Amino acid sequence: NGLKPGTSYRYRVFMTEVKDDSKAYDVQYRRTLRTTSPYWEDFSVRTFDLSASRCRFSMVNDIHFDEAKYADLLAGRTASDMDFLLLGGDIASQSDHIDSVAKYTFGPVRKLLYELPVVYARGNHESRGRAFAEVPYLTPTPSGQFYYIFRQGPVAFVVLDASEDKPDNRPEYFGYAHFDQYRAEELEWLKTAVKDPLFVSAPVKVAVMHIPPRTDEGAWHTERWLAANFVPVLNEAGVRLMLSAHKHKYHLYG
């Protein structure tokens, strides 16, 4: 809270080792550690700026734990080259352990991310695994959900969560999926979000969603639902571009 837009803030990160926290009124600590590395260096990160004249970002997606590919895609890029990094989902293949999700999501490009904001659109694979409910803690959002709006300069973004790509009754979900209901609730949020002055006043409007909306013969359950429900709202709101992932090869949908 209280940060100014378009401002660089220096920061350090510390943590305290816990020796024993089994007793609520007798927690034993070891020492305080500096976690940013190298130890003697401070880092800085620049906040989003509504008044900026431009918006620059890089987007990667569908890494699926491939650290070498991830690092190679952003090799040579620096924080001065962009305003933020956009992760388009499926950086992980599943969320079995939150530590491994964090390692593969941030680790391969950690030096870049010391000084760069991260914008995250959840993929369907991050929705799988016993630690999936912990993933939101890695990437806090303005709304507290995986769908939210933000703005950098002349561009307003609406980030949407397509969640899973199959019907809820598929055996892969063991009877515990309620993504159809989740998307219906998200749709009601979207109808209001695109009326936010922050979004309405932007000269350029962009949507980000891992699974692309489709109506062609090969489209799946979720792709068709997104096309029938999200797309009309986005069109009415003046969205000019949607950035998606999921297909693992280039497609241009008109």
C-alpha cells in the first residue's frame, strides 16, 4: 500500500529461520537471513504507470518445467527492455508441490525478476495437483483472484482464468471439479470489470487468457464456452487483442 505509480523502489528480502514452532507460545527461532543474492546488493522494481507513453512486455507460456527453454527464450533480456513479464500459463505441468511450482516458475529467470513485475495468467495445468490451492499465494493479484485488470500506460489488460479445458465430469477430475460454475461466476465479474474507468479510459484494451476461445470443428468444451460467453463481453468492451497459449504452436484466430 502507498506506493506511487511509475516509481522505482529499492528493496531487500529477509527471512527468519524457525527452529521449532510446535508450541504456539514457545516458538524458537534461529537467525535472520538475507535471501536476496548477492547478499550485499539491493534491488529495485518499478511500479506500473498509468501516465506512461508506452507499454512494453514479454510473454512466455507452456514451459512445462523445461528450465532450459524458459531461460533461452529470455536470454539477453533485461529489466530495462520491458515494463513487466507476462506468464501465460502452464509454466508448470502440475502443482504437486508448491516449492517446485515456485522453482520452475521463477527460478530459471530469477535475475531478471529481481527487478521486474510479473503478471500471471493461470493455465489449466497449474489447476492440477494437490498444491493447486497454494498457487495464488505465489502470484498475488489486485482482485485476489486469477482474473483481474491492470494498466500500464495506454494499455489496459483484463487477465482471465479459463481454468480447465475439459467438462467437469471427466474422470481426470475425480468428481471434484466445478470449473463450469467457476467460469460462470467469473463472467459476472467480467461484465462489471470492463466498466471500470481504469479500463474504459484506456486507448488500447488487451485480454489475456491461457485457453483460446474457439468455435471451429476441433474446439473443445471450454474453448466453445469461452467463445460463447466471454468473447461477446470483450468485443462490446472494445478489446482489440487477445493473447492466449495452450496450443503449443502459433495460431491466429480472427
